[in-house]
Amino acid sequence: MAMKTYIDQLKVEAEAANLRREEVKAKFQNADSRVLCDTPLTDQITALMASLPPAQRNRPWSMDELVVRLSGRYSAKPHAMNVGTALRQLGWVTRRDWSAEGAGRRVWRRYE
């Protein structure tokens, strides 16, 4: 009789393990495996600027400099269009640098 209760106990434990496995599977099945970074670009830019000294924070930034320092949602680096949208949401504006060093390139500045 002891053998029958042991086997019944094993069945109960196996059913509980299967139930937990199905719960975990259902949880991860809904998650998008393509997402590399969940942090919005606006939050990433705000954190980046907060981590820099004021002299560097307040200088003009090119799009290439910003894209290299940020993380994309579905790829390693974000698309420049998405970075531009996030910068505009944060109050940044784009201007052309017509100085000899700038050679007409676009730069982003934060105006507060």
C-alpha cells in the first residue's frame, strides 16, 4: 500500500510541474523576442545628457554622435528618424553649422 501512495504523490508532483511549465511558456510566448531594448529613446537621451558634464551637454550634437550612444529597440542602434522624433519631443531643434569647421552639416541643440 505504501507503493501506491508514493506513485500517487509522484503523479501529483508531475502535474504541478507541468502546470508551472505551461504558465512560464505562456508568459514568454506573448513576449516579442525581437525587442532588444525596452527603454524609450526619450529616456535614453535624458539619461545620456544627465551623465555628461555641462560643457559637453550644451554643445551641438550631430545625429551620428547621438545614434552611436543610444540603443535601438529591434537592432543594436536606433534609426536616425526615431532619434530625431525623440529629440523634437524633448525640445531639441536642428540647425545648420555654416562655420568653416561645420561645412554646413546639421547639428542638434537643446533649447530650454
